[in-house]
Amino acid sequence: MTLSSPVSGRLAAWRERWAWRLLVVEAAAWLTVSVAALRLLPFRHVARLMIGRAAPADTPLAAALPPSAVPREAALAVTRASTLLPFPCVCLPQAMAAKAMLARRRYDTVLHLSVSSAAGTGMTAHAWLTLDGASVIGGGAPAGQVEIARLS
């Protein structure tokens, strides 16, 4: 007996919804770890422990989506999870979480840091993540800021 088209369509939609929910849960976990690490550890340790790591494991999401859709879905999941958490998740934890998620899926990304110190406004900083030169999350350097680091 074969599954009818409506049943298999509903099953596929159900699997897709759960895959998205699990991706948002993963993003929330990485955001929590990123924020905690940034608050508790010196940045040199955070950079060494979290930003430079790549796990060899593949996940079902990487196999289920076309390769070009994985970074976009990870960025959307991080953005969604950052709105659900009870603490602020600014650009650096978001970039770190997306980097960790994409490293698990064997994507080589670069985390960029920039600063600006305009007179009277104090110092501002920004972080963003790129894959093959294209922005994944964070949108790139704001006008008037100078890139000070690239972490791969």
C-alpha cells in the first residue's frame, strides 16, 4: 500500500515544521552559550574556544536543504531565537551562534569585528558573519566604522 499524495504532503510539511523548530532550539542554545561565554570569560578565551571551532558532524538539515539555503535558514533561526530569549542578544552573540551552527554543517565562515569612535558618542562596535564574501548575519560594517578583526 502506498501513501496517498495528501498524506505524504502533510507528512513532509510536518517534518519541515519540526526541522525548523529544532533549528531554532539549536540557535537558542548557541545564543545562550555565546552570551554566557562573553559575560564570563575574557574575549581571548571566547575566540579560541568558540569562534575557531568546527565540529565534523553533519545534521539532517544540511542534507535536507540545498547547500545555498542552509546559511540563510541558520541566520533566520538565530534571528528568531534572539527574539525569544529573555536576555539581549546583540550582533556579536548572533554572529557567534550562526558561526557555530554553520561550522557544524562544515561551512567555513568569517566573523568580522568593527569599531567606530566618533567624538562625543563614545565607541561603538559591530560584528557580522560572512560566507564566501557574502553577509550571512549582521549585514556588514556600518558606515563610519573600521574593521579591526577577521576571525575564521
